[in-house]
Amino acid sequence: MRQKGFTGTLIAFITFSGCGYNKKPDIQNFTNSFFLNNENLSGRVEIKGYYSLDRSEFKNNYFSLHQDNKKIITDMLSIIQLNHFKLSQSVITLHNRYEVGNSSSNSRKTKIYAIGGSNGYSLTNVFLSTNEEYDPETDTWKKRAPMPTPRDGLVAVTVNGKIYAIGGVGKYGLLSTNEEYDPVTDTWRRRAPMPTLRDEAAAAVVNDKIYVVGGLDTSYSRHLSINEEYDPKTNTWTRKAPMPTPRNAAGAAAVNNKIYVIGGGGEIPDKEKSHERLSVNEEYDPITDSWRERAPLPLGNYPSVPLVVAVNNKIYAIMEGKPKIGKMSNWANAEYDPETDSWTEKKGSPIGRDCAAAAVANGKIYVIGGYNAGRALSANYEYDPATDKWRKRKPMPTPRCGLAAVSAP
């Protein structure tokens, strides 16, 4: 049910745990600006959820909407940006704008941000700071504030609505740069740099912390196994257990608080100083800080590095480049189920390309940009895992490769 122009009360309850703290606090009444299906909503908030005394944020919050003591929306509602709720003397206060949406549709639409990259791998290669926003619902693009440091080979992830662009390579070599972008204010700011200079790493998020693994070192010849954790809340980095297989250009995705690092380029132990495309799939558990090997990526006749994303607890590894032999579709798109540790072949991308980027919005995967036949691409293709079908979407305004793509509300 959609309500427009609603003014009323957003109702929920609160429970606490930890140190015997298990009582309902007083609720502070206030009027503030909410957003429900892009319509203005003013009213009162009462929160229900889990609260840990060593963290100032709520987990697992669910809401119902009432007006005049009558429930008018039956769908569960959820707060998207939970970290803006903080506890002070048993009173809940609102610290920032946040969005409200039902379980099947967020009120603040998910957008995709295509960040950085270069205009092609040639003697005239130019590193880019371009930041372009794509709206999958309207199939439109618009320019946003450019990233302060032009680069390609970076990683980008989202934590609590903020985008973190980390590492890569720029005009003067490898970078440890970490820059935070706020899509709401369209502004950037520098954060603590990553301890290790590196290019073509992989990254994923678990429990609001960013894990950057692998990559290439400053010699561009040594594959890295380094695993570093970044906490945006404290703006600090911590070295974690290294990845068993050193590699660059791998893909990473998180499912059920585990990170899966898949494919990439690395050295084969039996071949001295070799650089091979790998089928390795390794699972990292941030809680135990440990790794284990999982079912390898079926490369088939398509030995290339994958674009890796997660949708509905399944992981999709979409191959880049061209197959050695046979059809483009042979294992060009593989679905991994972490629960069964098994792979299923899916329909491959309509075009072959290297150094593209992929992001997920509203349950669909968007593969953007890349490099083919000596030129950077602006191509944008949408893949729907539910139907196993691809369709062409509006191309990105700026052709580029080596970019990062990430979604954010």
C-alpha cells in the first residue's frame, strides 16, 4: 500500500540487551522530515530493535505505520540508514535525515555510481575522476561531483549510504588513497589511507567494515595476499589474516557475513613466474579471521577475470574478455550458491569486454564500461537473475575502462 502526503506517526518499540539493560526507555517526541515513497511524511518515531552498548546503532529494526491509532500500512517498514539513531540517557534522538521504505521497495531509490577509470590503455591514456550517477528506474544518467583523485583500478563499496573509493593507480603510480563520497550532499572528503599501496584489489563489506584483499604491488609484478580491514566509524585500518592465494583482479562479494574472493590473476605453483587466470574461490570469515577453500569457478573455455556481485544470497561471476575457443556464452556467467557450494551456468553477457565494472540495484546486475578493440566503452547492460536475461540500457556518458561501479540509496 502506498500513502501520499501522509502526516502521522511511525510506530515501533525498543528492546535492549547487554549488561542487564533490558527496559523500555522514554521516547522523545519530535517532528522531522521523513520520506515515504518520495512523499513527505512528518510525525513521531518509536524504535524497536537490538542495541549493543558498545555500538551506537540499532540492528534489525522493523516498523509499522499508524494514523489516528489505526494501522494503515500492513507491510513491514525498515530504516535504511540505521546508524543515525543513537542512545542518550535512554532517549532516542534523530541525528540525520534517513529514509523509510517497505520490505520490497526502498523509498529513496537505489542509484549506481560509475567512478574513476581511464579513457583507454594507450600512450595517451588519461586517468579520470569522473563520477556519473545512473538511475535504473528512469534509465538516465547525470554528472555528479568528481572524485578528488583521478585513477583507475580502484575499488568502491558502500557503508551506511556513503561510498568509499580506495586504492588504484594514478598518474604517478599506485595509490593508497581512500576518499568518501556522500550521494546525498554530492560531496567528497579524504579518509585514512589504506596501509598498502595497490592496484586491482578486491573489496567487500561485512558488518559495516570494509575488507580490501589482494591486488598488485608497486612493482606491478608481485601478486598480493594482503587483507586489510577499514572501519569507517573509527577511520582506522587493521591488518587481518592474508588470503591463501595471492592474486590481482579478483572479484569479491559478501553473503551471510562471509566474503568470497573469486578468480583473478596469479602465479601457478608449478610454473615459475607465471601469470595465469585463476579459478580459485576462497571464503573469508571476518568473525574468526580465517579462510577456507570452496568450489572453484568453472572457467570452461573462458579463462578470464570475473566481475563478482551478490544478489539474493547468490553470487554471480560474469566473465570478461573473449574465450579461447567456442561460444562466448560458455561459462561466461556463473552463479554460485554458498549454501550448497555449487556453481550453475547462466546466460553470458551480449558483448565481450575487459576492465568493466558491475553493480547491483533492485535485484538486477548492471555491467558498465570496459575496453574492447582498442577503445574504452560506454556500454551498459542489465542482467536479471530471476529471468536469466540481458537487455541493453542507456550507455554511460563517458566511455571508460578500469572504473568502479557501486550502488547506494
